[in-house]
Amino acid sequence: MQYAYPAIFTEEAVKERGTVYTVEFPDLPGCITEGESIPSAIEMAREALAGCISAMQERREDIPDATPLGSVRHDTGFVSLVDLDMLEYKRKTANKAVKRTVSLPQWLDAMAQDIGINFSQTLQRALKEELHIAQ
């Protein structure tokens, strides 16, 4: 799933660190991060956005629609869209193997074992095909 949310970037002078860019997403309260440069802030914003959306998905909460970029009001800083490819994020971060119990006819199991089919690889390939996920 692709997402793009407006984010407010605010430049702040921090005594110990110099300039810091704080990033917040008006559509996702509490989704805030920072970076020490604009490229770093954008990278951190993408990570924060992914974490917030991932947590919402795990809690089965509705993901809010993004406010149109021109409708975001702010007092300081600038507004920019931050995009996220959630499928790519999950591919990179959620690769922990999970066990699933599956049922299949005994004759099919025997045939597959006779020729040495790897059940895990076969199931993964079939699920990706069914979900239209490119290898």
C-alpha cells in the first residue's frame, strides 16, 4: 500500500546539537520525529510514518485519509509530502518467520515429499502469486 501524508518541518536551534528539523504529521497525532538536516529529517519522517501506520494496522485501527497539502496550516517551517511504500517497508523490517499449520490431503503430502518439494518455499511463492506481489 502506498501512502503520502503532509508533514510540517520546523527548523529549531538546539544548543548542544545545532540545527534540528522537527517533523510532525497533522493527520497522525503523536507521530513526530526529527533530523539534523533536511535529508535526514525526511528519512526519519518516513520511518516514523511507517512505524505509526504499522502500529495502527496491528491494532486494526482505521488509517486516516491524508489532508490535501494546500489545506495544512502551520505557523513556522514548511509543509511537504512524505511518501511511504508500506509493502517495501514490511519487506525490509518484518522478515521474521512465522509458523502456520496447514492441512492437505495425505496423498498430496506423500507425492510432494517423494520429490523433495520445500513446503515453505512453495507456500510463500503461491501466496505472493495470489496476492499479486512481485518476486
